Amino acid sequence: MNTTFSRRNWLRMAPLTLPLSMAASPTDLPLAVAETFPTQPPALVREMVTVAHGKFPRVRELVEDRPSLAKASWDWGFGDWETALGAASHTGNREIAEYLIAHGARPSLFSATMLGHLDVVKAFVAAQPGVQRIGGPHSISLLAHAKAGGPKADAVLKYLDGLGDAGAIPAVPLAEEEMSALAGVYIFGDGPADRIEIVFNRGQLLFLRQGTIGRPIYHVGDRAFYPAGAAAVRIRFAGSVLTVHDPGLVLTARRV
């Protein structure tokens, strides 16, 4: 019998604790169990959703190592949840989407739309009238998912276009000069991370906190905005004061 094991295979087979009879030197013991165990490591979950936007080789590596990552979901901020399959769907990456579904990802209205499954999309709309108005990750519309699907989704695109309300809800116009004037750093505490940066870039305002990815914010009128993927949240500007109204939280910050 071959009794040679790689360190990686041994760690997979080893129990979390060893009986005293098997005690060995510290270097022979399994790696420490993470505080987040048994939940999946957050860094891997985030990476999985990130690479599902278009890096198929890395998607395959991650899923082969941890099959449950095919179902991974990440909150990019304010409850803007995105699954790995959702990422592949709004970017039109059919190869990644089909791979994820084959490995346990849960199909959705958005994946069906991008993949061109017209009967499925029609069934959704018939079962739940108005569902076509629900935005996907980052508030990306169902119609945009159909466009991302390319020629194979043309029939779905034509159907959704005919409904008349499957596209994005346009933001209330706000002059670029006014948006630019809102940019700056807003402080809400004494700690080094107690700050929000509002960035104006290429006609779009972004809400940014240290260590996070900037969230696009969309004007709904009277200098009030909602962040991508979270239409119920309000970010309001009044003079040098920024106020965030998130369910369960009201945060006030002042520009410096």
C-alpha cells in the first residue's frame, strides 16, 4: 500500500483535533481552524464572485477546490448582493454561467434571460406580473441582461423590449457641475476609517469607504441618491452634510 500523502491531502483527511496517542510536534499539526469556520472564507467568496465576471480558468480552479463556491454570493455594499452566476449573467459570460449551473449554482430569471431561455422568462412574467421591473445586481435591468446575452438571447430581448418596462429606471437629471460640487471627503467619527469619500468620475458619483469598492449612486431628486443595487437606501446632501438612511442606520457626516 502506498502510504505517501501530500500535505494538502493530509490536511483534508485530518480530524480537527488529534487524540493524545497521535500527538506530534506543532509543525505536524493541522492548520488552525479559522474563526469563520464552518462558513466559507470571506476572501474566497468575494474572489469567486469577482472572477465570475469573466475569468473562467480561476472560476474552475476555485470550484474544483471548493464545489460550494459555485453558489457563492457577496454583498458589495448596502445589500447589493451578487451571486457568482449573477456576475456571469450581467456580463454575458455564457461559458462561466453554464459551468456554474452544471456545478450547482441556482438558475435565476437573470441567468435565463442572458442564456436566451425564452420559455422560462415568459413563465416567470406570467407567474409574477411585473417581475421584469426588478433590477439585478448593481441595479442592472433585465433588459440589459438580455442584451448581454448576444444573438442567442435575441428572442428574449425582443420579448422584454415589447413589455416596455424591463429596462433601467433613468436617474433624475443633475448637472455635472452640481454633482462635482458634492465630491469630497466626509467625516463621521474620530477613527481613521470614519470617513466617506464621494468621487465624481466620468459623469458618475461614487460612494467610497476605505477597503471597499466604490458604489455608484443615482439621483432621485433634490440631491438625494440611492446606491447601486439598493433602491431603498437614501444618501442625501445638504450643504456640507451628508446623511445616509439605511434600514436600521442613520449616519451623518460632514465634509472637511
